[in-house]
Amino acid sequence: MQAKDKAPLWLCEKCENFTDIDDMIIREQTKDEKDAAISKLKDFQKDFVSTGEKKSRRKGVN
């Protein structure tokens, strides 16, 4: 459940700021947040193993 007065924040890929659903900038991403996101991405890429298998959706399953 989510409070109506607190809209979800999105991280804009172009300006790298937190925006609301109407693309209005709510607040800028801090340097610490940027560094943390970059380190998490590097850790993920380091640990991720690609099998080369093509991903597809299962049909007939809801």
C-alpha cells in the first residue's frame, strides 16, 4: 500500500535526477547515490553469467 501524498520517484536516464510520473524533477541525485549505483552495477556485471540462451515467455501461463 502506498500513501497518496507520496508519489513514486523515478530515476531519469537522461538527466540522472529523481523525477515524478510527470517528469518533474523532484530532487537531484547526490554524488554518493551515483557512486553507490555505479558500484552495484559493476558488482552485478561481474557476477552475472550469460549462457547465451534466448529468453522467451511461457505461453498459456497466467
